Amino acid sequence: MAELTVLIAARNEAERIAETVRALRAEFGDAEILVVDGASTDGTASAAEEAGAVVLRLEERGKGEALTAGERMAASGPLLLCDADLRGSLASLSEGDADLRVAAFTRPVGGGFGIAKRVARELIRLRTGFAAREPLSGQRRLSERARARCFPLAPGFGCEVRMTIDALRAGLIVEEVDVDLDHRATGRDAAGFAHRGRQLLDALLAAGPLAVNYRGKRLPLVGWLAGVRPDTAVGAVAAIGLADDVWSGEERGIRAHLTAGGTTGVLKLVGIPLVALLRTRSLSGALLVAGSANLLNQLDTKPGRALKAYIAAAFALDAPLGLAVLLLPYDLRERVMLGDAGSNALGALLGFKSVDRIRGWGRWAAVAGVVALNIAGERRSLGELIERTPGLSQLDRMGRT
């Protein structure tokens, strides 16, 4: 049997981490204990190392991010996830054949009103039909199959909710086990309510569409918000893009989608021009909108790149800036992603604004320019061209973590 790895995400837990590590060492013997220190400002890392754990130091916060980084460092085999301030035995999680075993606290723990837990429980039920008692429990044992299906995890405090959803939707066996545990509960003060607010937001985002970015981080797709506006045509483009986000395959580029046949990429190639044609009643308008939607999608390969391009064009075309400005810092910090829904919708919005402002041969000239850029992007990545162009490369990297 493959050896067990105990994985702990910790931040500013210097007072408790050593005791937790020593208790786990006594209980699980030769299991590797790996502590991922998420940018602590106290002596968490040193205390964990002194207690006998292997420590991985991260420069960023986030529970899901820390556990994902630790999983990549861990040896193959089952995982036991554990909170840094835990008190009690986790031996019962190693019993049984379930792929994902979750600790259910036998004693009430928590200082809030239970809102975050109830919402998390309902999110899991809506996505899977499973009635979870402890949707936010951080004490979990994953088989190798569950590990393969659940990692990389959703970011932040949404990682447990999405882990349960992923395991159930993959047809794996999920079981909750009554365990007599205790850990430090957040109180009914400003810090406690702020923590539970982050839990609630992270759980809501984690239960929605996710995608893996260029660095292997699994992030919420929030670009569909661009379609929430009175303009039904932009909303329709966002819906088509969201279908590609949720059901797309491995195909990349227009040629690959056309070769494969009935893909969500082909749906975009047909659907977006059709929406634009119905809205503009013009062939040139349809081509300009569809080309703009695909062009911004081609730029959405690194954090902030598509949003920066949109904002620059929006100033010239008097397009809405609010959502793009709001999302830009989160996109740059790799907290969320636009996805096809966002990049296609924002690109289409620029296209519709261009149609309103440009007439006659000027519009056909704009169509020619957009089509040329799309062809160039098909033959050679526009991102690579940006990164190799002085000035543009510096602007592209600005604000990125």
C-alpha cells in the first residue's frame, strides 16, 4: 500500500501547530506530515519544522491554494487533510473503503449563526443531491482516486465544498464519519464575521464553473457577469461562451474545432455571428462583432491581458468600464478568471460599440483589421507576440503577481 501523507494548510498558527504535528506523528507513525505555510507573519513554519514536519513556504494566502501546492509536493498515495489547530484523533478516518471520508464533529464547534454552513450544505445538495452534515469540515481522507479527481482544489475556503461536489459527481463514495474533535472556533466579533463572510463567498464561487489557468491554479469563472445587462445580445454571447467554459474539450483554435466537428467551439463560431447578425442586421456588423469577440478571447491567456485590452478599447469606443475595472485586480492576482463567457461577451460589447460608431467603408476596414488579427492569432499566439514586443510586454506584466 502507498504511504499516507498528512497535509496541513497553516497561516499564523505558531501557538498550536507544533502540538498538532506531534499528535499526528504519534498517531500515524511513519506517515509524512507536510505543512504548507501560507505567508504567515509569525513563527508557524519554524514551529512546524521543530515538531518534525516537512514545511513548504508559500508567498500567497489561500487554503485551497496551499493544499494544492502541498499535494503536488506529496508522494503518491492517499492523503489526510487536517486543520492546523486540531485537537482529537483522526484514526477513524483511515477505516473503511470510502474514497472520501469526512470528519463530522460530534460536539458543536463554531461561534457564528451557521449561515455559511447552511449555504454550503445547500450548494452541495443542489449540485449532487447529497445531504452533507459537515460541508466545511477540513478533516478529510482521500483515496488515490479521490485525490486524482479533486485536485487541484478550488481556491480559498471553498475548497472543501468543491471537493465534495467533485468526488460525488465523479461517482466516488463519500462518507461522513462521527469524530470527537475540537478546534479553535471563530467568535461573534468583527474578525469572526469577516472570516465566515469569506467562507460564504468562496463557497459560492467554488460551486460554480471553474477552470485551470496557465499555472495550474483552479479558479472561479466569473466572466459570465458581463452578460448580466439589459443588452440581450451581449447576454446571449455570454451564454454561448459559458457553454464552452463548462463543456469544452481539448480542442484549441478555429481549425481544431472545425476538424473535430460538433464541439462547443463550433457552437461559438456559428452562434456568435448569428446573434450579431440578428442584432445589427448587417453582414459587416456581424463580422466585426464576431471577430472582436474571438479576438478578446484569444488574448485571455494570461491574467489581466484581456481586461487591459478591453479597457484600452473601451476608452476609445465609450464602452462600459465598471465591471472590467472591478475584475481587473482579482484577475491579475489570479483569484478569478474571465473564461470564454467573459472574454467573448466583452469582445462582443466592443464590437457592438464599433458598429454604432463606424459606418460604410470605415467599418469594412475595421472588419479587415480584426479578421487579420484573428488569423495572426490562429497561426501564432498573440500572447507570444505581445511578450516579445518591447513596451507591450511591460504593460502586459504590469500588476501581475
